[in-house]
Amino acid sequence: MLKDMMGLSEQGYKNLKRAALAVFLANLTLLFPFAVIIGLIITLLEPLTSGGPLDTARLWLLLGGGLAAAGVYIAAFKNEYKKTYRVAYTEAEKIRLEVAEHIRKLPLSFFNNKDLSELTANMMADCASVEHTMSHVAPQMLGDIAIAALACLLLGIYDWRMALALFIALPLAFGLIFLSRKAQEKFGERHVLAKLRVSDQVQEYLEGIKVVKAFGLSGEKSVALERSLRDMKKEAVKFEGLAGTFITLASMILQAGVGLVTIVGVSLLTSGGIDVITLLAFIVISAKIYGPITVILTLLPEFFYMLVSQRRMQALRRETPMRGAEDFVPADFAIELKNVCFAYNEDDVLHNISLHIPQNSVTALVGPSGSGKSTVSRLIDRFWDVKSGEILLGGKNIREIDPENLMRYMSFVFQDVVLFNDTVMNNIRIGKQDASDDEIYAAAKAARCDEFIKEMPDGYNTVIGENGSTLSGGERQRISIARALLKNAPVVLLDEATASLDPENEVLIQEAISELVKERTVIVIAHRLRTVMGADKIAVLENGRLADSGSGEELLARNELFARLYKIQQDSLGWSVRK
């Protein structure tokens, strides 16, 4: 049950048991110095009760035993540290990697319903909560429970009446904590949601910092950020206040056992039921034994809070990844769409599209904004799965092909290029992880990158900042093309690769694209119709339907929508700013 509650692997659960055992042994060694203290008390009291001399030899023996007990505890503590903290961090790393791998295999439709900050929280904050529980909560709690149970048993054997007085408040204290569990989890969930809202607002604030500065929305004027921070503070105070209140009440109930031990002990002493040494021993024991039990009471709310994060991670793990054949090799690289329909959630965006894309040809997808061009390209590379119909690659339905296997045969150049805060060399090497330096240089030259890369401070080893922040738009786009050239995939998808570029960069990128599309099956998404007039086939999309397809000249002659869009763009070439 504990394994499932914490979402641990088989090895992680075994390591947790070993960690709990190490904590138990460390706690057990603390009984040795405690036994020495009891021995000292008895030795010092014997002359008072018997009238005999002080046994100094026993005192020296107890002192030696105390030093030996200290050495044993140090060794046990080192073992506890190794078994607990190092193992916990290893398991947390494994969980994070598993979550990242699982997310990577999910369809893009999953990300339409999830915020980036929430997924970041799954990988970082939620995993950190499990990590903290494995290192600071669960082993200590299990070890303390075991040592408390052992103490109950031993003291019960020694004198069941005094043991009963000592532990009678225990069920009441723990009952109070468990009765408050639902309330603690409710407030814990509200606290987690408040932290997520803050993450959303911080991310939005940083991503929109240019707009924030331009319109004077910084500082106190950022109302949404300020409100989310204030709400998080309120929820944190409520959650900590609730948990702290129940812990304090439970501890007060537990500590009442000290007074009860004294009352019962004095009563038994006066009636001759026990001697003075037994009474003093139980009073000292009561002060000591409540230490680990109080720790358990303190750790339980932390464990309940971890369950909130764990439920979120379990919900993420239940999301179904995309699967398929991992050993598929296409007979050819022709692509065919047959009666393809697709919907974002419940909104249909593509309706019965059938289109043949021949191998080693250039097929352009054109149409007004929102007509479904980018959606078609995302379906071809299986970022999403179709609602109905099928898409074939080499005669094979791509829903039967593992997405990673499918990606081996496809390269992408998007309008919005994603680069990493790494060297130019490593950003290009993403196209082919095992590529040699010479292969990267060749791809960069073919993509018209070599000249501006060599002018950088460290050449190909220059770190380009987050998402290539030190590069211009044209330079970033050319690095993206270099990746695709390095990958050398037989199918290439170009999504507005030359949009929003100045004429000089556009010429360079068009030259790079010309190198990329040689002898490949190419799908181009374009708003500038003049750039695709020479394509082998142009497919015109309108309102999620295939309106027509053919060559540019054929469509100009027979398709009203295509002709109108082409005319509008030609007329816009003469547009200029006038006073």
C-alpha cells in the first residue's frame, strides 16, 4: 500500500524498507546511552536505599559503556544517512526521468489542456515532495513507529500498569491527527493550486516583460501577479495553521501521559506495588519515549501533504502515450490522407480530407488563416491522431507506427524555431545525435550558417542563450534548417519557414531550403502564394475542407478562393505607409 501511495518503483520500495530499518537501528542505539543513564541513576540511588558504599567501579564501567554507545550510534547514523538520503535522491531522479519520458510520449492533444507551469510542477515540485517524504518523512516515521512499538512491548513486560498509563493517551493523539486528515488534504490541495497559479502568473509576467514595460504594468501595477501571490500567502497560512493546530493538540494529549505516569506511579508506590527506582525509571522513560512519538505526529501531516502531489503525478502517469510498431520501414515515402477528420476537444476542424502526396515531390498547403493547414501537417507527423479516417506512409497507417520510429523519417522547419541554451554545435547536432563535427560543418554550410557562425566569439562553440536569444530571426531559422539537413530524413515539413523575414535573410533561407528539399517528399505550408507557385501540387484548404488541388496555374484558372488570395497578395506588394 505504501509503495502505491508514494508511486515508488520496486527498487525504490525496497530501498525505503532498508532506510526505515536503518532509522530503526539508529534509534535502537539511542537506547544504549539511555540504559547507561538508568544504570547511573540506580547506582547513585543504591547507597541511599541500602546504606552501602558507592560502587565506583560500576560508574567507570557505565562511563565506558556510554562512550562505546556513542561510537555505535555514530556508525548507525552514517548507515542511516547512506540508506536514507542518498537513496531518496536517487529514486527522485529516477521518478523525474520517468515523468519526463512519459510526457515526451504523450500526444500534443494532452498539452492543449495543460499549462506549462503545471507540467513543470509535476516534474519539479511534486517530485520534490516525494523526494522529501522519502528522505525526511517516511523512513523516520516508520523507524519511530517500530521503536515505539518495541518500547511499548518491553515496558509492558516490565510493568503493564505503568506502561498502560504511559501509552493510554497514544490512540487519542493519533486519532485526532487521522480525523483531521481530510481537512488537511483539502487545504493542502488549495495550497498546491495557489502555488500553481503563482507559477502561471510569474511565467506570464516574464514572457510578456516587453509588454509589461511598454505599458507601465510593472511592480504593483501587475494586479494578477500580486493577487496570486497574496492568495498563495493566505492559503499557506491557513494550511500551516490547520496542521499546526492539530499537531499541537495531539502533542498536548500525548504529554498528558507524563502526569498520568506520575499519578499512577505514586499510587502504586504508596500501596507497595512498585519501588522508588521503578517509578523514577518510568518517569525518565516517559520523557524520552515521547520524543519519537511526537516526531511521528509532526511527520504525519507532511505525509498527507505529499499525497496531494502524488495524486497529481499518478493522474499524469495514467495519461495514455502514443504507441505503435517500432520496427517499421516504409516501402516508399508517398503520403496519403483518406477521409481524415479531426477535432480539438469537441470542435471539429478537419472534415473528410483526402489528399495524395507523391514521393519526391513538393506539395503546398495553402488557404486562409484557420483553414487547417498546420493541423494537417501535425497529423502527418502524428503529433495528434486523427478522429476518423487514416493517414498512410508508404501504404502503412501511421497510427500503427510508433511515433519515435515515424520521426526517424521526417524533418521539420517551423516558423517558430526552438533553440536551446547551448552551443551552436550542439543545437545543430540535435538533428543527428551521433553526427561528426565534419557532418555538422557541412550541414551548416549548406544551410548558409557557416559565415555568421564563424564570426561569433567562440565560433561553433558559442553558447547562444535561451532559445537563441543572441541570434537574429534569420540566423535562428537557418540553424533550424541545418538541423533538418543533418537529419537527412526522406520527408520534410516546412511551416512558414520564410515568414516575417527581411529580404536578405529570405534569399539565404530560400537557398538553404533548396538544398533541403532535393529528392525528398516535401510538404510546405505557405501564406505567400507566390513562393509555392512552382510546387508540384498545391492543396487549397477552406474551413477544414479540401477545396481543390492542382498546379498553381490550374488553380488560378479554376479556383475562385485561390485566385482571390493570390490577387490580394499581389495587390499588397504595392502597399506603403502614407501620411
